[in-house]
Amino acid sequence: MPDLRKYSMEGATEVADKAAADIEALLRRQPDTVAVINVESDPTYREKDIDLLWRRKLPDGSVKTITIEVKGDRWYKTGNYFFETCSNEGKSTPGCFLYTEADYVYYYFVEERELHILPMPATREWFKQRMSDFKEKKTSTPVGSGKHYVTVGRLVPRHLVAAEVTGVKILKLRSA
């Protein structure tokens, strides 16, 4: 497997693709799953920052659709999440963490195969109240032939989120 930590657009895409594939496989294995639909390329869902629709059968026989935003990360050892507050600094576009309409953010550390299920909007509301407590960090994302854009976010200790936000779950995924 290639080194997913090297930062490039190709590397970022590889991490995102691996995260989506692993999460989709996990959801499909659940006994109550009716369907898992990847909507990453659908403009309507992209606008809402939703990647997956998970249709689950409830005990009463009805079907519920859960919306999921998948975030792949390769920096597990830092102990932090990177919550994006500005997706493109040059264009002043809001970061996905501030506007996603997903029910959950599935924050996935691809190399460790560790999934953090963050309930939304509860996690976002907690974050907004505490945002100034967390260090701001900028990353440069290459977009080809020497060009790049800057993404801004906050480094948020994972242990704080788990301790202070109700409903956070952490799962270790088995090998594929």
C-alpha cells in the first residue's frame, strides 16, 4: 500500500477514496442495512456536504435514511481531529464542518482503521462554543502545475470530543 501520509492532491484523493470504500463496506455488513448509496458526485448532496445515504430497516419494518459525511485522515498520532472552518481561504468559502447537513460525520483514520462517529449537529454546536480554545492550522492543497489553495481548520483533541459530546462512538474496523 502506498504511503498515505505524503500530502498531495493524489494522496488526499487516495485517502478519501479509501475512507469511503471502507465505510461503505462496514455499512453494507450491518444486518439492518437496506442500501448504501454513495452520493459524493451528486451536486445536490455535494452542496450539503453529504457523501453517503445509509438506508436502515427499523424494528417496526420502516426504513430510515441516515446521511453521512466521510472524512479520511492519516494523522492519527497527533491525537486531534482537524475540523475544517474554511475550505478555501482565497475564496473565503466556509469549511465543511460548519455547514454539513449530514446526520453524522464519520471521521476515519485510514491506516489505523479507526472510525469515529460524530453526531451532527451536536458536535458542531459543541465545537462552535469552544472554537477559540483550539489551535488554528492551515494546510496547502496542490491542485496541479504548481497551484494550490489553503484550507483552514482547528486542531481539536479527540479525547475532549469523546468526553463532552453525547453520542460519539469509536470503532476499530476489522481488516478487509
